[in-house]
Amino acid sequence: MKINILAILIGAALICGAVIFYYPAHKNNSAPEAIGSKVLPNLPVNQVAKIVITSKDGVNIIAKSKDKWVVASRFNYPANFDKVADIIRELSELKIGQTVHATPAQLGSFNLIGPNSSGTNRQAESGTLLELRDEKDGFLASLLVGKKFMRKHESPSMEDMMGTDPYADGQYVRSADGKVYLVARSLARMTEPAKNWLADNFIDAPSAEIKEITLSGPGRETIELARAKENNAFTLNDLRPEEGSIDVSKINQMSGALNRLGFDDVVDPAISLKETGLDHPVVFKAATKDGLIYTLQIGNTLTNDTFDRYLMIFVTNAPPSDQQATDKPKGKEEEKAPERKDISEQASALNKTFGPWIYVIKSYRAEPLLLTRNDLVKKTEPPKAEAAQTNAPQINAGEIENAPLPPAKKKHVPSKNSDKGETP
């Protein structure tokens, strides 16, 4: 009897052991089914016509308008098409790296609370909601982007010894059906503010392409820079002898101001010129060799604490100097006609792009556009007086010439009685 009971107990133990051994293995084998699959399966990429980005800081909308992408939350300024296309493609290809079993109470620790949720600490724990919609504002897909996954260095290294922080190696996301995943890429680019979605093509006129610069404005002396010949250095027109010599480094700063000039943001076109200071601007005008003329109007700083400035741009064109010559053969002039047309069309397109807008440029980009004439010249210092060789007072040569001579001393002649000791 006892042997039967013992056999039953041993059999039960073996069964329990098998169950314990099998269950985790079975559970682990089932989990990887999601790994490697798409977070947003069957996303109709070609139907996406609007991206709505909602965060605790507000709502940013990038939408397609008349076959062109614009940033609706920035007064419909053209959007960076390459960025929009990359974001949509990345979302369509985003794959699950790991499934995360998080309870509703744990979502805040991953910053996966919806940005519109209410409650204590909801804003601090919220993420950024991306919504993809079609041209009729119909819902296509959504994704809540949460906290970055930070990984520590696996092996000791010099970086660890110097206290290097962990590095970002993925991001937590939550799908529309509430599932939480860890993806193996950063999605920070998708959650950037509205100004980071603006088309960044701006002015790119290298110094070598510019032939003339004029800078003028209220309360300042006009500056004119020009090249005597095409490849010569810039010189300051009407340089006066008392001004000294030109400061080459400052001249280079001014002539290179339009080389890959970028802007930081755009402002409401309805803002008044008086408010921006563009009713009495500093005017920077640069003429290029190919005939484009960039006219930049620089206004006030945004605030007393922010030295970024308001800016407006107008582009016109003039025939290059070699096209104005009258001694050119007629055949050559006819060959130049298409080139002149291209420059005119280019100027018109640029002016159409820049004309309606008031931009904000960083203070360091505005500095070369605001240099004064005094900034461009080095005053000649007078020669230093030589130090006196002695402490004796200096006497003018004229004073020496006109000074009275001292009385002459009478020559002593001994008397005849001097041998006798008599006084003469």
C-alpha cells in the first residue's frame, strides 16, 4: 500500500515538473510571433494627406494642399517634402522589436499616456500622438510615441570611467489597439516642433558669386563693397585716408553672409511692419555675377531678451555685366537670350517664394548683415614717441643758437714783482 502511494506521489511530482518545464518554454515560443512584424500593418501610404501631431505643447498639422505639403500650424508655409515622405515611409516600415506587457497603471512610466488625458501628472507622463489621415480627414492610423529606451554600455570602457550617460537605443510606442511595443529606432524626428517641419531651402549665394554689396539704413553711413575685377577681393568704396585700411576679416564676414543662409521660423504674415521694425529696416543688397539681386530687409529683435531678428527678402534680376556690352556680336547676344530668360524666371520664382513671408533669423546670422562702416576699417595709429634717453631737460636747437655767450675769463699774467711775493 505504502509502495503504491509512493509511486503515485512520484508520478505526480514528475507531471508537475513537466508542466513547470513546458509552460515557460511554450510561453516564450509564442511571444516572438509579433517580433519583426510591422507596428502599423497595411498602412495605405499613398492615401496619407495629413499628419496631426498632438503633444502637451499643442497641435501641429502638416497637410497636403493643392498637391503641395504645407505646415498648417505655420500659416501654410511650405513643408519639407523630404522629411514628410521619410516620416510616412518610416511609419509604414516600423517593426516590433519587443512586446511590453504594461498595465494601465504602468503606462505613465513609459510616457504612454495620451496627451489629451486629464489627471494628476498626466502631462509629465504623456507622449506624442501621431495621427495619419486621408484627404477627407478620415482616420488611417495612429501611434503614441513615448519614452526613449536608454541602454547602458555593456562592457567597462573609458567612456564609463568618465561617467558617460546611457545612450538611446529605441523607443516605446503604443498602437491604436492599446498594445505597447519597443521599436529599435528613435522617433524623435517625428515629434519635433512645427518650425522643424518647414521647407529649409533658403538663400545660398557664396561670396565668390557676389560682385557688389550695398548696406544702408536709418542713422548709419552707407557701405558699398565692390570688386575691381571678377576674381579680385572686395574693396570699400570711397575709403578716406583718415579711416585707415579695411578690415579684411570683417569684409569677408559681410561678403559671406548669404552663403547657406538659413532661417529659424516664420511669423504671422498679418503682423504689422511697425511691430517688426520693417517699416524702417536696415537694407542689405547683394548683386550676383549672374544677375540676381537679393534685397534683405532686417528689422527689430523679437524681444529684449531674444536677439533673433525679423527679416524680409525680395529678389529681382538685372542682366550680367557682360550682357550689357554693346560691342558683342549679334550672334552672341542671341545665344545669351535663353540664359537671360532663365535668370528672370529664377528671380521671379525666388521672389514668389520669399516675398509674402516675414522670417526670423538667429542673431549670429544677422550680425554680418548689420556691420557698420566703422566695423570695416582699421584706423591707422600714430607712431609712438621715442622714449627720452636721459632725464635731462630737452633744449630746442633754436634756443641753443640764440642763447647769450658767457663772459670770457681774463688771462692771468704774472707781474714783475711776483717773485718777491708782492701782490700785483
